[in-house]
Amino acid sequence: MNLALWIVTALLAAAYLVGGAGKMIVSKERLAAFPSARWAEDFSAGAVKTIGALEVLAAVGLVLPAVLGIAPILVPLAALGLVMIMTGAVITRLRRREPRAVVADLVYLVLAAFVAWGRFFVEPFTG
């Protein structure tokens, strides 16, 4: 189970690091031009950048505390933060009537919930 949690954690961290950095670097208008990112039209430029920053912080929080052995409780908390972000994403996609994107967002939500559950209860870093 520990290996599965590490694999899912690494995949989530990579996806959110790249995606979050992209939201912080690319302008809101250019981001909204992508079919999968039309949601950005509903938010201010500052909100889009904030979402990106939170995703980058969560990506770092998924891996760094466990690797360094410093405050490893932050790993499941970061995963829980991603669950909250993705809950908002699913609500936004449902409101915008984007069913394909809802499915993708639900996959990310379930993976983040798996990591949170696994690191809180099944294979916590602290004994």
C-alpha cells in the first residue's frame, strides 16, 4: 500500500506542479483560450494565479515533508487541500455544463482523497 500511495502522490505532485505553475505564468486570457481551461473566464486574473499558487504549494506539500522527514503530517493535509480545490473545480465544471471535464476533475479528486485517507489512516508517516 505504501508503494501505491507513493506512486499516486508522485503523479499528483507532478501534475499539480506543472498545472499550477502554468496558471501562475500564463495570462488568464491565454489560459482561457485552451478548451480545458475555459473555467478561467469565470474568475479574476488574481484568483486564477491564486489557484495556481495553491496547487504548487500542495504539490510541494505532498512530497517534501515526507522526503525530508520534517512535519510529515503535512502530506495528508496537502492532499486534503487538493480535495477541496478539486471539489471547487467539479462544482465549477458542473455549473458550466462541462461533463468531460467533470470526469477528469473527479479522477483527480479521488486520487487526492486516496492519498489523504492512506496517509492519515493506512500508512501514516508518524507512528
